Amino acid sequence: MKRSSPKIHPGWIAVAVTFVTLMATAGFRSAPTVLVVPLEDAFGWSRSDISLAIAINLILFGLVSPFAAALMEKFGIRRVVMTALTTISIGAFLTIFISAPWQLIATWGVIVGIGTGSMALVFAATIANRWFVAKRGLVTGLLTAATATGQLIFLPGLSYIATTYSWKSVSITVSSFAILVVPFIFFLLREEPAEVGLLPYGAPVGWQPPAKSELSAGALAIDTLKQSSKKKDFWYLYGSFFVCGLSTSGLMGTHLIPAAHDHGMPTTVAASMLALIGIFDVIGTLFSGWLTDRYDPRKLLFFYFGTRGLSLFLLPSILFSSIHPTTLIFVIFYGLDWVATVPPTIMLCRSILGPQRASIVYGWVFTGHQIGGAIAAFGAAVLRVRLGDYAVAFYISGAMCIVTSYFVLRIAKNVSDSQMRT
């Protein structure tokens, strides 16, 4: 394999294409967040009925991930991503015809959930692992920021569309944009460095790519789970990411807008608040990626979960009918912390079965993230219906984050730093 030094390594072009794709499509998964109140008004459905569809979306978003990672290894990134985008477009379009909660579950819950899960953060992890040896943590942080930020910064626009026109306009918008991204992927995304005769960025002379498994995509995903599940560190990572999903996309991503609305804050203002979290998420996740390249990822996770837990205990007392200074401080902090957990988690996943299966291991760990998110999405709605507000949900989530901050320090104690960064 010939090594050359172009002015801009093609790996950075792959990052740019992936960043734009993840940022655009991640907004699609979060669209139901702005539809909770409009669907309540339009159909008279309960908040728990609507949240059940979001919960199923989150579960499938996670469960599909390890199989999508295996499919990317077997059939290529572009094929999987283009198929996923087409699936999202179909599911979102079919949503305009719904008239019962089960139909919302079938369209946005199942179809869109499968489509978004086929990309998600395993897309980011696969690009980082294939194209980079040096600066892998920074790249992971950048692409993670694209995913989380895309879920949040489009919310004000989608909220405006839902309020000004109708909730169906949001579905049509998502469907149209998803299908428009397909040619973007086809023409601009390369599969791997070997395709252009180069080594990954930062790879030493003589570097060889990890050997590919002879197993089928499905068998590879299942075998990875079997092998990983024998290791205690895998379950520590799985449990920590369960709490991560519970405290971000499941609770805050789904219910912060309705919770603020309960306190008299207009939906568009609450959506702008979530968007602001997304802006600071970019800064926090990039910085986390930079830190992950330099410091013990376990200690970073300890700090992220501990401070997140403390902030959640404060949230019920700082929600008002408008954005108060204390609310703004919370938004800035939570944005910085939102998915800062991802770069160190992906780095630690490399220690479970080695770099050749790191993306698939992360795919399985990510299922924990989404199951936690699904439980929070549905459970917080049930608590709100029964108790009249979200305070208890925020307190439970905060307590779980603090407990998790202890257990993450027990991850990979017997694994050397060089093994994680190979």
C-alpha cells in the first residue's frame, strides 16, 4: 500500500461528509419531541401514548446499531447509510396518514427507528476507526457532536413549522430532506483509505488494517455480543451508557420541551432552549474528544456523570415561563456535558475485543444507551401523568448519574493505555 501525504488527508473529507449527514439526519429522529403537544391537541391522545412511540423509536435506534455496524463491515458504509436514509424518508412520509397511536408507533416508532438506528453513532465510530489512527478521539468527538447537535438545533425550525402550519408539515419536511441526502452520500463518501491508495491518518509505515471476519453480518454481530458479554468491563460500559441515554435523549431530549411548557414557557422558546444546548454540545464534545486523546477516559466519565447528576437535581427549581439566568446557566452546562461521554466510551470499547470489532462492540453498548432512553421517554411521561410534573423523573435520573460516576472508575483496570489506543 503506497503512503503519500496530500495537503488534506481524505479522512478529513470523509469526516466532513459524515458530519453533515449525521447533523442533518439526526434532527429527523428528534422531530417527535416538537410533536408531543401538537399531537395531543390534534387527536386528544395522552402524553404517555405519544411517548410510547418515541420510546420504541429509541429502542430500535439502539438495537439495530450493532447489526448496522456489522453490515457496514460486510457491505460497505455507503450502501447501509443510503438504505437507512430511504427508510427514514418512507417512514416519515407515511406518518401524515396516521389517525391512531398504533400507527404513530408503526411509522415513527418502528420504520424511522430502524432507519435512524442503521446510522446513528455506529456510523461515526466506523468512520473514525477506518480513517484515523491519530486524533481518533477528536474525530469521534466531532462526529458525536454532529449527531447530538443535529437532534437539537433543528428543533426551533421544526417547532415553528408545526406551530405555523401543522404537525404534518414536519413529517413532510423530514421525509424530503432525508431522501435529498442520499445522492450526497453516493457521490462524496469514500469507503476506506485503501480505496484511494492511502493509509489512515496518523498510521505508521507498515500499518495493516484489522483482518475482516469470515462470519456473516448477523453472525458477526451476535458473536461479538457473546464474546463481549463474558467481560465485566463490557457490562460496566453498557450500564453507564444506559444511564447516559436515560439522562439525555430519553429524558431531556423528549421531555424538556413539555416540562418547560408545563411551567408556561412557549413551545418555540423551549425548543430554542434545547437548540442552545445543542450549540454548547458541539464545544463540549469536541473538547471531550481532545481530552480523550490525552487523559484516562475512565476519569473523564467519572466527572461527566457526577456533574450531570448534580445538575439534574437543580432542574425542577429553575424552570420558569421564560428563560431565567439560572436556566441559561443550566442549559450551557448541560450542553457541554450532553454527549461528552461518547468519545471516552468508544475509546474504552476498543479494549473489549480489540480494534477489529470496536465499532460492533460500541453498537451493542449503544443499545444500552437507547434502552435507557426509551425507559426515560415513556417512564417520565407516566410519572408526569400520575404526579402532575416531571420533578421525580429528574431526581431519579440525577441519582442514577451519581451512582454511575462510581462504577465507571472500575472499567478496564487491567487494560493498558496502549491497548485502548491501538
